[in-house]
Amino acid sequence: MKFNDIIGQKVITESIKRAVEEGKVANAYIFRGAAGSGRKLAASTFAAALNCKSLTGEKPCEVCNSCIKQKSGNHPDVTTIRPSGSSIKIKQIWEVISLVSKKSVENGYKVIIFEDADKMTD
């Protein structure tokens, strides 16, 4: 999926698209909104664009090896953390800390997507 395919989030998508193009990416982003607002899709598209290997054209290109891995959910540098039961457990956070302390596998960005981050425990 490309940024232009995300409906109703033009300002957000233009902002993150520009960050990728200019190489001025912050170390964390929060995608907030109601269910169905496209926050998971925007985060996933952003992760794909960050690791896209296309040298020309728009990112994500959807045809390079990195984009194909991201689309299938098998990219080694992109991890999604989902609540285990009713919350995100401390054990899951320890695993994330261990994961981000290691170098990226494909020399790109390490991306951690927290689904329902509001369900983290104290």
C-alpha cells in the first residue's frame, strides 16, 4: 500500500512521506485515532517506506524485496507487538528492549509497532 492509498489522512501521510524523502525521521511516532481511522495501515506503510530499497520513484515501491517482506508480515526488522490477553505484558516489553539493542538485519530501520499501546500495564 502506498501513502496515496490511505484515505482521509492527507496531512499525516504527507508529513511522514516527507520525513522519509528527506531522511529526517524521528525516533518515535504515535498514530492515534478511533478504530477504523487507518492508524495501523499508516504505521505499516510508514515502516515499509522506511525500509524500501527502491533507488528511484515513490516509497514504498511495493516491488523490492523489503516491501514484499513487509507486505507479507515477514520483514526481520519490523515487529508488531499486540496485547497478550487484555494487556501488553512486561515480558513483551523486555523482548522489545532485547530486540532493539541488536543491529538491524537488513541495514535499514528497526521498526516496532505497538497495536493498542494504551493497553500497556504500569
